[in-house]
Amino acid sequence: MPPIEQLHVFQSMNSSPNARLHHTAELGDGLSAAIWSNHHDTRSYLAPSHHTLSCYLAGGTGTFRAERPDQKGAPGKLCVMPAEHQSSWVINGEIQLAHLYISQEQFALAAVRTLDREPRELQLRESTFVDDPDQAERFRQLTQLNWDEPAERLLTSSLAHSMLSHALLSQVGRREGLQLRGGLAPAHRKRLRDYIQANLDQPLTLGHLAGLCALSEYHFARMFNLSFGLPPHRYVLNQRLQHAQFLLRSSALEFAEIALACGFSSASHFSNRFRQAFNATPSQYRQSVAGNSLAR
């Protein structure tokens, strides 16, 4: 996902002289968060390239969508704004809210993992002023964490992933009238997922993966992207990093051993990739896990 400053919803809020940005964080995995306040304003979102979950933390009783003036916000109310949606908002009085920005790639990965479905089959339903106490509580917990503290990065990331999973389970529906063409058959998708997971320590090649489906590399890469929402190499990298997180949590293996077990050529290469994905080094991640375990 692009840097948070380049996201459409963030830019729209940030361009307002009445809106104030209190805090922002790149949470890794295509997830970002921001806390805003605003007053006596109008904002419009025009087909953003990312999904946005929003929760009103305070105020909002004078806030409404321009086309639905009879529906007003309130503390604890949630809004789901899918990629490509369009909306205009009127803010009367004071409001404080939190945003979780989700890349379409991360949404696709979560759809595959959580629902075992092709991302193309699904759409995030646009919702305004939803009552969802569990999701509102996750937002509340997220805003109370120190986003700059490495020791809290794991909890911050975990909450963001829980919010995405909850949205997938409660706010996702099948696209109406969709006729899928060009993707992998369900049996091939399962075979690939199982094979990749069982061979994360091996140097996987596009040709070998394509051979599992009896396809040319060209057609396989295109069909994989359609079915999984991202190219094969990025999917494999994501699975390797997820497995690395598991080993850091559940074992005392040295970083070099974890690197090899996850298919990285060296501990330094592993550390660089891990930091790029999660905004924390493997050492910081392991310390965070240990710290949270001791705090229970």
C-alpha cells in the first residue's frame, strides 16, 4: 500500500483547515491507522483505492451523509467505506474519529485466509453508522495504545488484523451477477496453498508452481493474481513472513535458523524483509511477544 499520506481518505481529511490529525501509524501488512478531530466541515471521498473502517470516538450527533440527512452519527458508531465508493459528509459540531485504512491486497489475502474464497467473489458492503460494540471496543483499545512504542507493535497489529477479520465475517457479501473467468479452479487453489505452506523453506519457482496446475508460467501468473489478489512471489513472501512470526512466538530458534526455515537466504535478508512488512525487527517482535505474555 502507498504511504498513508498518499491515501485518498487521509488526503481528503488532511486537506481540510478544520480537521486535525492527532496521530498516525503504518501498522504493516497493508494496514494504517489515524486519529482525527474535525468540526463544522464538509468532506468528500471519491473512489479511493483502499478500504476504510471508521469509528466515532466522541461527538458526531450532528454529522450525516449529504444524501442521508436524517441519519446521524454518535459515539461508538462505525462506518465501512469500501474502495471505489463515493460519499460526501457534513460535520456539524465537534467530532473525534479513528480510521483504519486497508489495502486491497491485504483485503484479498484476508479473504483467502479467513473465508477460503476468491477475493473477486466478494465485496465489502458500504455501511453508515453501524452499531457494533465488539468492533467499537477494538477501535477504543487501538486508540489507547502507544503506536510509537515497539513493545506494543504486536498488539497494535493484532488488533488491526482482528478488525479486518471481523469486517470480513460481518460486512462482506458475494458480488451480485458475477461470472468469474480466468481464475484457478478451487482444487488448484487448495493444492497451491497446501504446497506453498509445506515448502516455505524451499526455493520455490514460478515454473514449478505453474506445473502443479499444468499451466504455462504466463497463464499461471495471471490466473494466480486473479484468484489470490496478488502475484505469486508476493503471496509466497507473505506466507514466509507469517510463518516467521509464528516461529518467533512459539520457539527459541535463532534468527538465522528461522530465516532458513522460512526460505530466506540469510538472517540479514530476513530481518530487512520482516522490518519492511511489520515496522519492527524480529528481535523487537519477539520481545513484544514475551512482554505481552508476562503482562497477562
